[in-house]
Amino acid sequence: MFPQNQKHWIIRVQDGENFRNSKYPFWGLKRGSGGGIKTIVKKIKPGDILWFLTSKPYGGNFIGMSEYTCCYDREDEPLIPIHTYSNIDQCWTGEGLWDIQIHYKNLYVTHKQNIQAIIQCAGTILEYDTFKDKGLAPEKRDKDYS
């Protein structure tokens, strides 16, 4: 059973290749317009569960889950990177500015379990909430949406 205050987050990892090739236990995200991604990442607390999801064109499968530890921003280390790594250091291909680096531990690789998800949202990082978590139990949901 998960602790009551532990949240689950879904993070898209495109085709998953850079995720699988990662040398160190972190995933990088682009900053987003106006730094919106960093604002969302600041809501994640140590111990929260991260689920890594490939995009729909690549199967829409959860390929890993882990426990969040911390986050670093490359822009916070402009002269000497202490906690952040380059794309080359992390064995990632592409020139993406994956500056927001989400660190984790206890990675479970789940791609062989073939856990598929259909998510109707274009967000890169999403907080997972059930209807029950939002206070919309089935009987209330039917009443609110009928």
C-alpha cells in the first residue's frame, strides 16, 4: 500500500530510447514556455512515484517507474555543472535542451509487462489523480456529468 501523501506522476519519454540509454538515474525535460515545466516539477516531493510513458505513436506503454529524489536545472549551474549532466554525458541522442533534470531511485523497468495507457492530454508531465482522489466518486460523477 502506498502512503496517503505519496503522489504518482506520469512523464512522457517520447519513443523511450534516450530513457533506456540513460547512464545516470534521471530524466530530462525541456523547460517549456515561460518555464512552466519547472513549476510543475517543483510540486513533486521526494518519495513520489514517477511513471515513464512512451508517446502514443511509440505504443503508449509505461516503460519504467521509480521514486523521485530531487530535481536540478542546468541554468542554475551556468559555469561549472555539479549536479547536472550534458546530453552526451547521459548517452542521449539529439540536441534537445533537456535542462530540467528529474532524479530518481529504485527504477523498475516495466516495458515487458506491456502496461498500456490512453491519455487524452498533450502534457509532458501529469499528476495522476483518480476520480476518488478528486472527490468525484462514481455516484457523484454520474450526478455531476449527467
